[in-house]
Amino acid sequence: MERTNRLPNILFLMSDEHRPDLLGYAGDSVVRTPNLDRLAESGVVFDNAYTPSPICVPARQCIMAGQLPKTCGCEGWLDLAPGHMTFSRRFAQEGYATVACGKLHHQGKDPMMGWTQRIGSEMETSASYIDNKNDEAFQAGIRPFSAYKWSDAREIHRAGIGRAPNVMMDEYTVQGALDFIENHFVNPYYDREDPNRPLLLKISLLQPHYPYSASAEKFNYYLNRVKPFAEQRLSEHPFLKQREVRPGVDATERELRRATAAYYAMIETIDDHYGRVLQALEDAGQNLDDWIIVYTSDHGEMLGEHGIWEKQKFYEASVRVPLFIRWPRGFDGGRRIDENVSLCDLFATLCDLAGISCPEGLDSRSLRHLLEGRSAAWNNEAVSQFGPTNVMIKQDSLKYQYYGEEMPEVLFDLAHDPGELTNVMAEPKYKDAVAAFRRRLGELGHGPYANPAYTSAGYEPAR
């Protein structure tokens, strides 16, 4: 049965903690990502896409809300308020089946957040959201975070061959996605398929987030091919040097290489998973050229660069993310975009591409003009925030960072310093740029001159 509805199907592929440079299409010659490479080759790749927050929980809330942490009230490990407008809710209002498979990190009182169906093992309510709990008795049964969050060094020591919980949960998620696809498009037992209902299908995997573990075949392939960051110049900044793992002191070269190999193997694993999903859609009679396909990650992974593992930093490896959008029926692919964009922009973009009106009050700009090759009027800014004080503003090639009044500001000029090694805040030629960044910081509700009436980033409405 052919689709007659004008609204396009959307496949939203998402991973967790994927560095932007570790993909075949991004230029890495070691990692094997044929499925993502194939999609990117015929899509539009955004080489300067940034997460609204370089940490899982707020990043995911902000992506769904199309708002920065300060705008949507998720400046820490907080869920969106029940009933908050998300792009899944907006699409459900327009008749879409909004189906999420895997990790969403919605663990508050509204775990659906506009999804009409959730599939996977990540369905729970966080203890902090339970009403009328007896604090003393309740806390006695809660295991503290420090009891199960190992140090980065221990994560490295444990890396290697295995099936950690994130690996198993991804397998569960993908099988659920395959079952849903068959039921939605084929339904061979009851003939109740519903292919004419527009579908927003999200496949959200946990990998390559640590624990760093993989199959023996993949781990062995990468072990002698990867090169860990071993001799990195470390920052003297009090925040940027936190969470250092010192090569040769906290972990041996072999241990660093094992963790790096496992991380590469996990990226190949998610590519395999996405390949199975794409094949299932084609087997069900779907033409992928009719679908809007998005791939991104919530944030990156330092992987030992600058002596740091995990995320939370405004270094490129942590705050920049892979992003491409493919829709051959809507715009030409095979192009790369240099402009700075935010994952918050996906809300307005998906609405625009689908012909759905976009809500007001978002920090979301439609990427449609960039997708169609028109960039003249683009506001070349990307903003990221971590907690209530730490803010990054990137304008063109300049990346400004504010860490509260007790820490020094940072300015990197990526055009001349792609390795982010030299803080140029004090250089005279950047004086005007620094003044502009400080004004913008205040407009965003941060810093000593924060706008007390802040409501949003103030972008022009999506058109």
C-alpha cells in the first residue's frame, strides 16, 4: 500500500557520546561506519554542530525542547516539566505516530514527553521525582551515585572485550525497533498495518558511551590500529584540567589503547545496528529517499585528548557533535555546511521540513536555508551551557567560554588554533570580540551583567 499522506516519515538516529571526528565520512581512516557514511554521502553534513549542553541529561532535554538549558529550566540533571512542548509532542499533535526506541533520559513525572510509544529498557522514574516519599527511609534504600560511578581511570582499566549493560540494552532497543517496523508497515498476522500514518521514529542508542566494551572480533580489529592520545599538552585552566587521566601514571599506554579500541568498536557496533534498521525499512517496502533521516549524538567524548576522558568540557571533542540530514526528495545532498548550528535547531528544522507550524519561545532556528544552500542571513552562533554558570558562545571561528566570576574566561580562535591550546583572551586584537561576547553573555542571562528578564536566546522566529 502506498503512502498518500503529504507528511514525510522521519527517522531520527541518535547515539550517546560520539566524537564528531570518528566517522568514515568525517575523515577517520580506521573506524568502519559504512551505513552512516552511505547516508551522509547523499545527505547534508554539518561540520560545526554543537550540543546545547555537553552532558547527557540536559543535552537530551534541550534537544527535545528546542531550547537552551536556561530557557527550559534544565541547567542541571533535571527533566523537563510535565507537559513541556517537545518536537515529539508537536508532531503527535499533527497526527504523527511518534515512536522512540531506546534512551531518552526522560525520568520525571512525564516520561513520554509527547512520544505516543516508547520501546526499550530505559523506562523508569528517578527517585527524586517520587511524591510524598519518606526522606529518611527512602534515602536508606538509595545507593549513592558515588558508589557506582567509577573514576575515569577505573573505566579505562576495565575496558576491553565484553557485553556491558549499554551493549545489551542497545541490542534490546534494536530488536524492539525491528519488531515495530514489521508491525507498522507489514503486520503479517492481523493485516492491521498502518503505513499511511506519518511516522517519527527515533532509534536512540547508548553506545559509544562508557563502559568501553565490545565483541572480541571488533575489539581485536582495532587494538593495534588505534593511536591513543598519549602526550597531550594539558590546560592550566582550573576547570579545563579537571578529570585528567595522566598517561603512564593513572593508566598505561596499553590500557589507554584498549579503551580507545573498545570505543572505536562501539562506534562500529552502532553503525551495524543502524544498518539493520535501514534494511528492515527497505524490506518492508519503504523507499529511504522519501524519508527525512537525521543522525546525531547528544555530545562528544574527550577520549584522552588534553588528558581528559568523558565529556562536560567545551573542547571540540566534547561539545561538537556529528550531524547530518538526508532527504533526497526535499533537497540536494552531497554537501558540507561550515556554519555553526545547534542541536536545538532540529526542532524548528523538522517542523519546517514537514510543513508543521513551530511553537514560539524556542531557541531553535530552521536549518532549511542552509540545507538548500542559502547561508547569507544565517546568525553564525552556537551556544552551549553546563550547569548554572558555565557557558560557551561560538561565533564564526571564535569560541568564548565563561566559568563564573571565580575562574578566568577563555577564548580560542579555531581558525589559527584548531587544537585549542592557546587562550587569546588578553591579546589586543581580540578586544572588540571579547566585548561583544561579554554583551552576548549578559543577553543570555549569564555573567555579572546578566539580563534579569531573560526568557530565550532571542533568535528570529523560524521561517
